[in-house]
Amino acid sequence: KQWYQRRVRVARPGRQVAVFGLSNILRYISRDQGLNSLYNEADLESAAAVDETLALMDQLESGLQNLGQLLNMIAGPLKGSHYLSGDRLTIADVALCCNLLSLEANQVPNTLKSYLVKSIELTRR
């Protein structure tokens, strides 16, 4: 199991919160740290787009759906944009990169391979 497929305890002085699943961990961190640029719940349209993409990530993690079909569904929005949910980096992009890095190279469609390369290049700037 990947680290994010296990229950993670988030410790705060005087309390602990159990968070399970990559999508939920990313949402929690975004809320806790006030990272509205990555997940802005006040913008309902943006949050819904991110949540929709994260639902696909959850399916990818579960391994219950056809991997190739699911990856092609995820790659669809990337044909018109560098980001999965809108015109900026969100937690959906972080989740996709984490999931892609856990797969074998021959399982990842070329569209997503180039997405991953571009994403890594952006982090090095």
C-alpha cells in the first residue's frame, strides 16, 4: 500500500485527526494551511471541478476500474489545458502526480507522461 492508502493521523497539540485517502489528506492540508489557491471551497465551480477529478483519483487508487480507461478519462481535460481543473495548479494535479508516480511507465498513456514531465519541470523552476 502507498502511504496515502493508509489512515494518517494528523497531530495537533491536544488533538489528533484520522484522515484516510490521498484526496482527503490533500483537502485537509489545504483547509488547515489556508491554501485556497490549491483548493478554494468558496469558489463552488472550482471546488466542484477539483472534487470531480479527485473522485477519479479515488477510483484510480482503489484499482477497481479498468486502469487504461480511467487514465484516458483523466487525460481528457489535459488536451486543452496544462492543469486538470481549470487554469491553475490544484490538489487534483498533486493527486494525479502522486498516482502516476506509483504506476509502471508502460501503464501510463503518453499524454499523462508528458503532463508528468511538465509538472516536474515546473517544480524545479
